[in-house]
Amino acid sequence: MNDTLKTLVERRSCRSYKPDPIPAEILEQILEAGTYAATGMG
């Protein structure tokens, strides 16, 4: 198997999350940025 395909098939994502919530003002900034982000449909 091609090394690139083998890497894609065998990869695993490991995530660690902090227990504290995201501050409301930071969450609002993230959501606003998403609203103005470019999309494939223009």
C-alpha cells in the first residue's frame, strides 16, 4: 500500500478537553467569525 494511503488509513485522533467552559464573550467572537467566513457558495 502507498505510504500516504497507509498513513491516512491508520491515523488516530487523540483529543484532550479542559473541564472549564469557554467564556461567553470568546464564544460570541468565534460565532461571529464563522458568520463572516468565506464559503464555497460565495
